[in-house]
Amino acid sequence: MAQVNIVEVRGKLADTINRVAYGGERIVLERRGKGVAALVSMEDLDVVEAMEDEADLRAALKARREKGRVPLADIKARLGMH
């Protein structure tokens, strides 16, 4: 995984994007030596999103198995949705 300073990326953004899109690189953008964001290919993003969807599904299935219910009116009240 390459690490690139944000200031450096500004001057060569198109090249950096091509490295990610066509070269499959993952690039961590740094500010003051600390990672603040990452550039990943669409394929990598699809994998991450699929993993998140699976985790959400597992959590929903677990919640459905739990006993007890919360009335909709209580949820709306907690969220300030009168």
C-alpha cells in the first residue's frame, strides 16, 4: 500500500487515480505524516460494501431473534419525531 502526502497528490491527481483504477494500488493519503483517507479501486470498494451489507444482515437477523419489542411511538419520541 503506497502512502502519499496530500500536497503531492494535488499536482498529479490524474496519475494517482490511474494507479488505483488500472494498477490496482491502494493509496493512503497523508497529512502531516498521518493517514487521513484512502484511494481504492471500485472493485475494492465493492468488496468493502459487500462485507458491510453482510454484517448489517447478520445484525438484523440477530435483532429479530431477540425477545421483547419497543413500540414505534417510543422510538419516534427518542428521535424527536412526534
